[in-house]
Amino acid sequence: MQPSREKFSSKFLTIIVMVGAAVGLGNVWRFPYMMGANGGGTFLLFYIIFTALIAIPAMTGELTLGRNTRSGSIKAFETAMGNRFGQYIGWLMVTCYMISSSAYLVILGNLLYASIFAGTTGFNACSTPEYEASLANGWMQYTFAVTVLLGTLFIVYLGVVKGIERVSKIIVPLFSAVLLYLVVYTFLLEGATDYMVEFLKPDWSKVNSDLIFAALGQAFFSLGLGGTIMVIYGSYMSKEENIINTATSTALFDGGAALMATFFIVPTVLIFGLNMSQGPTLLFYTLPQAFAVLPGGRIIGAVFLLALFLVAFLSIVATVEAVVGSISERLKGENSRKKIILVLLIVEVPMIIPSAHDPDFIGKVDLYFGSGMQIFGSGLAVLVITRFLSKFDFLHEVFGSVTMKCHQHYYLWIRTAVPITIFIVLATYLWSQFTA
């Protein structure tokens, strides 16, 4: 334990920071295109089920692992699993997040560029080719990604209270207000409601192992699960805070943001006859086409893209904090955090290059590390904490009480059903890939 370890300032700011870490790329970049590619309402239904039954319990497990050990991933897994094996698992989780962050930094860099372009030039028939040509320039993407990395490392350098809390309490309410306005604006457009209702109709023919894996992966990705971010954020929580309430509140805000983003993006795209199944390029290529013909599209596009960049920035801050915080705990001395930030800068700068020059590489990183390894890491965290702590200690850590019968059932669910479901879905998906 580290007596001088920083903690979140209040229960309210804890939830704001958690929401800031969860809401972002998972909700606005990833969620709408995943729905578009996986049957619309069918995907949404499985996403809601997995969030309620699997992701929220998994989040309580990760937060409990972090708060109980007062550590990031490396020391937390080491404490719970034993020195050698636990340390290897912790390093694996942190390494995966380093790899995934190199791809997501490129996406944030593109968002930053898109928001600047929307605000200065605007999207129209004449300017769109110029915009798309710039996005196809790998070194331009690289430059913006490195710029975002520098800003991220600066916020992490400032610390939990002066850095992460301070920017979160500004950006999260701002993003919520912008998104609410855009949803209202969109549904005032003729035909928006009909398009949204049609899109949400379940298509049961889409149900297969790929869809189930995608829905579970989205639930975990959206909440920032994976045995890293929520572990270290849990270590910053006060002992007086109720973990299950924090996890549930975060999931509700996160899911609400995902739905509001979908309610803005889907009707906007479909009204103008554009394709919802464009995958990861939906945000950067399809939406600008909509902004080009949308009434007031220049202002709407600039405001939306800037707000999205800011809230997605909080997600990458959380990812980098998980890496820096976890590794710095392994070193001694007051300057260990500064050293790790510098080392991470040196490591990430070349790691960004493949994603900046190959969009398909981003898709592969997102699949393997944004879905696969995050599901695996979270499942492992749940397994570890429910076996490291006794039932009494676990329930007391999560609820502050062990007397209610429903608490006993919850413990049984998170100890058995959650990890079993996680690993069955993973195994089924892998099997389908090998036998395809």
C-alpha cells in the first residue's frame, strides 16, 4: 500500500471521472457502426443484456481488485495471484493497452483534424475531397496523433486531482449538453423518427457467434473494462464509496451516451441516403458527407466533432494513466512517474506509425485488443478477485454489507456465471474463426 496515494475528491467526481473514461470512442466512434454492421436493434438488445448481466458485475470486480490492493494492474494481479505469475499477467494487460492506445491515438488525431477542418473550412462538395486527401496522408495523421499524445501525457503528469479530475468535470457536462442538443435537433428533421424506428427493428438472421462476441466486446470496450483502467481507478476510490452504485451509475451514463450518439448519427446518415454499415470509417467519411448537406451542417459538424474529441480525449487519458500508474508502482523514488511518462513517450511515438499509415491495422488492433484482450483481461480480474477475497470480504468491499440475501446471490453470480459466460463467448468466437 502507498500511504500518499492520490484519491478522487468526492463521490460525484469519482462518477464523473469514471464516465469520462468510459464515454468516448466506444460510444460515438464504435457503437453506431457496430450497430450498423450487426443488425441494428438485434445488436442493441444483446449489448443491453451483456451490459446489465456481465459488464456491470465485471466492473465491480475490477474496481474491487483495485481498491482492495490500492494498486494498478501489475501490483494488483501480483498481490492477488502471487508474485511471479500475477506480475506476468499484469504486464500483459498493461502491454495490451500500450498497443491499443497507439491505434486510438490516431483516431483521436483524426478527430482533432476533422473538428478543426469543420470549424475553419467546413464540409461541402468542394472541400470534402481536400479533407479526405488529408485523412489519407499517413504523416498528417501521425503528426496529429503525436500532438494528442503530448497533451495526454501532460494531463497524466498533473495527476489524478489536478489533471484528470479537473478536465473531466469540464468536458463530461459539456459533451452531455452538446449531445442532448444534437439529438433534439436531429429528431426535428423530417423522417428522422421513421428511420430510427426502422433501424432499431431486430434482424434475428444476424444472430451468430460474431454478433454475440461483438456485443459483449462493445459492452466491455464501452465501459473501459479490461483489467487495467478500472483497476487503477478503483485504487483511487475512497473506502466509503459504494462500488456497486458507482459501477451502475457509470454504466447508465455510458449507455445513455451511446444511445444518444446513435440517435444523432443514425437518422442523420440515413436521411441523406448514406450507408450505416461503413465500419470504422463511418465517423470520418460518411458523417462529413451528411454535414455537407445538413442544414447548419458546418456549425453542427464542428461542435459535434470537437465535443467528441474532448470526451474521447478523457478515454485515452484513462488508458495512459492505467499504463503509467501501474508501471510507476514497480519503481522506487519520487520521480518514477515522470520517468515512466518520458519512457512511454519514447515508446509510443514509433508505435503510432503503423496505425497512421494503414487504416486496416487500426481495425485489427481494435478487434484483438479492443475486444478480445479487454474481455479476457476483465474476465481474469473477476476470477482473481472473487478467489483472492473471501465472500464476506468481497461483499463488504462492494456493498458495505453482507446481510442481504440478494448480496449472496450477486456474489455467486459474479464468481461463476460472469467468468464462465466471458470465456465461453471468447472460446466460441475463436472456434468460429478457426473453422471458418
